[in-house]
Amino acid sequence: MDAELVLLLRATLALTVAGALVLALRRPARALWGAQGAYLLWTCVPVAVLAASLPKGTTLPLPVAAAWLEPVQAGVAAAAAATSPAWRAWLLPLWLAGVLASAALMAWQQWRFRRALGPLQARADGLFQARGNHPALPAVVGLLRPRIVLPADFERRYSAAERELVLQHERLHVRRGDLPANALAALLRCLFWFHPLLPAALRRFRHDQELACDAAVIARHPRQRRVYGEAMLKAQLPHAPLPLGCHWPPLHALRERIELLRRPAASPRQRLAAALAACVLACGIGGLAWAARPAAAAAQEGDWLPVPAAFMPPPRYPKEAAEAGIAGEVSLLLDLAADGSVAAVEVERAAPAGVFEAAAVEAARQWKFRPDADDGVARVRRVRVPISFAPDKRATDQGGQE
């Protein structure tokens, strides 16, 4: 499998494990440490994905077969048909097409939301006011330059106390970095557009974000719970998605937000415990995701150690590649058993992709190496075998003359 596909698979596995763990722990964390604790747990997801994508470092140089294979020639006898996994060549373009389509959809949603607001009028207090009453307002819009946008009837709809609490809520989104967090969530949604768990996880992430912001406002104004709840009820229900921004959520989330106002605010000790727990969990998941990656081998060919080969027939040249005059290289990683037989084969890299891998793996499974003994005891080894495929110029010329 190509290195890019392997990397994507590892990152997807890390995303799945971290996302499922956060979904399982978010409600217990909210009961123990409050809404902020549940929201902090979501840092585990990008940390796990990043850790699974980072290189692990280098190991000791991998041995390489002492009998370097001469370039496999595409002669008349060597042009037997060989099955090639052509479907692999379509996976990366398909994934990239999904990434671009997801990004285009989010850009269209963002543009549609912004267009629905109409021209924004700057206010003396640094806020912006729309000419109409968009159902998602008040909201924070923008990533590089966050702007708090208010509906046209903001002063009429809310009392003075309600306006103060609503504005504190929106300013907290900006100060706490919720907009960059939403941008990172949108990036994950684009990269892993095929993941069935991600849409539900992102909805709960945005929900926990709002709950954490509500809890922070109530912690500053514990006697204004009723006023804050009335402000929530006065907010209209948005229907248009906003990928890069923060707005008031729909009814099913609003009900839970109002119920949360009845709970006592988290104490400083609970907030500290939540931060420590989220940090430990994120570091633990990230460490496991990073440790699960195989270490990169030393890249210098001069450091490779020779391993004598006993039986090493060359691979067959794929017929389609021979007829097209295609050349290439394949690097194999072989796990050798104690008796010198090949226990497992892994394609480290191949160029071009999807042409020569099947032939190289088929041949490698037949190879035999001399057992390596340490104090008289045979041991298991891993070796690297580079293979070059080059069309036979003489056979090509003869074919052209015919």
C-alpha cells in the first residue's frame, strides 16, 4: 500500500479511537467537572490525528539483501501477464476529490450565511449590525478578523441586562479561541469526509462549546441565570450552517443549555481537575497514536548491512508495463523468519504507484535467505530490498522493427 494511503489509514484510526473515547466520556466529564471539562476533552481528537501523522524517528539501519537485484528486464520471456492492483491508483484521487468537494461545500455555506446578513453597519462600540434579523444572530463571524454581528432589533428584543450577557457570551467565544477551534474542526471534516462518525462528533463538539461558554458566563454572573435563560428563549432558531463562526444553536440544544443553568457553577478546583484530566488524556492518546507508528529506518544506503541471500529469483515484469516501456522502482521491507524464509512483505515505496508492487511482492514471497545466528541461535530479522524495473532496450527495439 502506498505511503500516503497508509498515513491516511493511521490518521483515520487515531481519529476513530479518540472520537469514540471523547463521545463516551463527555457526559461523565460534564457531571464531574462541568461543561468546560467536557469541552476540553475534544482536544484529544486533533492531538491524536497529529501524533499519528508525525514521524516516529529512526531505528537502526535496516539490512539489505547482499545480492542486489539487477534491473528486471522486459524481455520476450519476461513479459508474462501479472495482476496489478490498479484500483489503488484511484484511492488518492478519490480522497482528494472528496476533500475539495467538502471544502467547496463549506465555502459555499459560509458565503451563503454571509450574504444573508446583507451589508453590515459598524457601530460605535466596535460591533456590527445587520440590516435584517437573521435567525442565527447574534453571532461571531470571521476567522482572522472576528466580528460580532447583531440583529437589527437587538436593542428592542433584549433588555439591557440580557444584552450585556449575550455580548459577554459572544466575546468569550473570541477570547477563548473558539473560532480557530471551529476552523480546525472544519479542516478535519474536509480531510476525513468519508468518516461516518465525524459529523455526529462535530455536532456534539459545537454543542459542548456552547455549553462551556454558557457556564463561563454564569460563573461570572451567578445571580443572572434567569435573565440569561430568557435571553436564550428570545433568540431565534438558526437553520443555515456556519462552518467558521459561532451562533445560537437549535431547539434541542437550547433545551439542554437552559437545563444546565440550574446546576451550580464549577469550582476552581473542578476547573483545574478538568484541565489536568484533559491534558493527561490528550497526551496519553497522542503518545499511543505516535508509538503505534513504525519507526522510520535510516535513509542512507551506505548504512545498510548486507544479508546473504540463498534463493532470490527476480520478479516478473508486468506485461502492460513492458509493452508501454514503463520503468520503475519498488522498495520492499521483508520480515524474515528464523529459518531465513520470508514471513511478511511490506511495500515501503513504489514509483510509479500501482504498477510493479504486485509482481515484486509475489516474487519476494518465494525468496530464501541464509539464517542469521546470534550465539548459535537463529533470530528473526527485517531487511530492505530495492528492486529496479527497466524495460529491455533491445527487446523494445526489436519489437519496434517488427
